[in-house]
Amino acid sequence: MPTYRSHVLVCGGTGFAPIKAIVEHLVAARCTRPMTVYWGGRTRADLYLLELAQSWAQSGVRFVPVLSDAAPGDAWSGRSGLVHHAAM
């Protein structure tokens, strides 16, 4: 039986758009590989489709949002720092 590796997708800011397309394709294709998406932004507003990305959990996709410079009004309790560090 083949060993399948996980999909790990990392993006920042508007680089989310192509990652979103990849995830949507893999979900529609019923990909069974584990998948984790790390999306980084400076503030909460930079994660412009946060709710959509969070909804992927229903399809088995692990989503990790990361903020590098959360604003006080963001009330952020998630991962902080640089997105590539979070992914490593």
C-alpha cells in the first residue's frame, strides 16, 4: 500500500487566492490525503475570507491562521508571528 504524504499549503495575504483554488479542487476531487493550510497576514482584516477557510474543517482540512502584527482591536488569540515559522 502506498504511503501518502500530507498536503501543506502556506500563503500570506492575497497569496491565499491560488491556495483557495487548490483546496477547493482537492475537496471537490475528494482527496483523502491530510491537508493543512497556513494563512498569514499582518492583521485580522488581512484574512479576508477567514470564515470560509475555517469552514473547510467540515471537509477535513486543517486551517491555521497566523497574524504577525495583530491590532489591539483584533482580539487575536490564535497563532502569532510569521506564517512560515508557524508552518515549520
